[in-house]
Amino acid sequence: MSNNIVLECRQLSKQYQDGKQVIDVFQSIDLALNKGEACAIVGASGSGKTTLLNLLAGLDLATTGDVKLANISWSSMKDSKRAKMRNKEMGFVYQFHHLLAEFSALENVLMPMWIAGLNTKEANQRAKELLGQVGLKDRLHHKPSQLSGGERQRVAIARALANRPACVLMDEPTGNLDETTSMEIQRLINELKASYGMAFLVVTHDEKMLGWMDSAYRLSKGTLQPLK
Ligand SMILES: Nc1ncnc2c1ncn2[C@@H]1O[C@H](COP(=O)(O)OP(=O)(O)OP(=O)(O)O)[C@@H](O)[C@H]1O
Ligand SMILES: [Mg+2]
């Protein structure tokens, strides 16, 4: 395996057993994400995009196959190591943002850095900088319920980037954003790719976003087909 691979899956398949019904979501998926690569995944609703991201994140178990983060299989890690690796090396932007309701935008972005033990001064500085970069410098102390849908999504993006993870998984990150804001996210992603070699795997329907991604795949009929 090349040293440049940040996240990789081999022969990944997933079935859901729903009572007597078995749903075959996908079979034998191979995918490798390199350092500094931005890769898009497209596919119809129900094709398995979120399922794939959850498996890659080690949040759900595959039926067959293996996922490696930084060349280590999720399945070989103890729970404590898995949680630590996930917090430090991965960032997530979920399809439904999952911000902590009781905490402000700033605190939501600080959370992964607190968990990782980053010193308070640096964490505060980084959280404010990231919220500024996603256009929310005047919303630091708003709770999620006081933010618009697109603003919440941008807090979730800032939070995912906080620990400068090796790889960021994003599920429709620009779904609620207008063109100007999407462009700001594009600029931020490109900057982080260049500065830290961060890799991005992004589920998107946004044609513009597809255009500037390094690679793209379509998930269809249970297989992953390269688009570029
Ligand atoms: N926990 C579950 N139990 C049973 N079936 C499930 C479960 N989660 C998802 N599925 C099914 O697996 C398939 C893939 O779902 P998934 O959420 O991955 O699709 P998706 O590509 O993300 O769709 P969307 O674009 O609508 O978000 C769907 O048919 C869905 O109904
Ligand atoms: Mg989905």
C-alpha cells in the first residue's frame, strides 16, 4: 500500500437485515483516498452513500470487507483507540448536522479539540478562525436553534476541520448553502488540502462542487463507478 493512502476500503459489502427482508446495499466496493485528495461520491437517493460513509468512519460494521485508516483496520482497534483515532484523524459533516443543542457555535467547534486535549488558547484561536472562514464570525455565541439551516451546516463544517484531521467525510455539506457560501467552502477545502494535505470524501449533488473535485464516483446498483 502506498504511504499516500489515508483511507482505504477493500471488498466492502453491506446488507441490512430488516425482519425477513435482506437489503443488499452494495457489494465489493474498493476505494482509496490519497493525502490531499478531494473525492466526490454521487448517487441516487437510497443508493447507499451515507451507509458507505458510516462504514468508512468505523461507525457501522460491514457485512464483508475491511476499512483502513492510516493503514490500520478499524476492526483491529480496541474501542478506546477507535474513538481516539476517529476524533483526531477524522472529521464528519453529517447529512443532518448533529450539533450539540445546548452549546454555542463556538463551543461546538471547540468540542473535538477539548476531547483531543489541545490547549485552551490555541483551541479558542483555531475555533474562531474557522468560524470566521465559514462566514460566522458574528455568530460565535448563538446556539444551533438560533442559527439558520445553512449556518448550522457551516458550524458543522468548522467542527469537522477543527483537529486538522487526516481525512474529512462530508454528507451533502453544501446542500443548504447559496453559491457564494459554497465558494467559500471550496476555498477553505482547497486551502486545507494544500496546507495540511487533508483529504476529503464528499457526498454531493452539487454539479459545481463535482467540477473542482480531484476524483468522483457514482454509487449505483451496489457498485462504485469512476466518473473522473
Ligand atoms: N438501519 C437500516 N436498516 C435497514 N435498511 C437501511 C438502514 N439504513 C439504510 N437502509 C437502507 O439502505 C439503503 C441505503 O441507504 P442510505 O442512507 O445509505 O442511502 P443514501 O444514498 O445516503 O440516500 P440519500 O441520498 O437519500 O441520503 C436504503 O435503501 C435504505 O432504506
Ligand atoms: Mg444519505
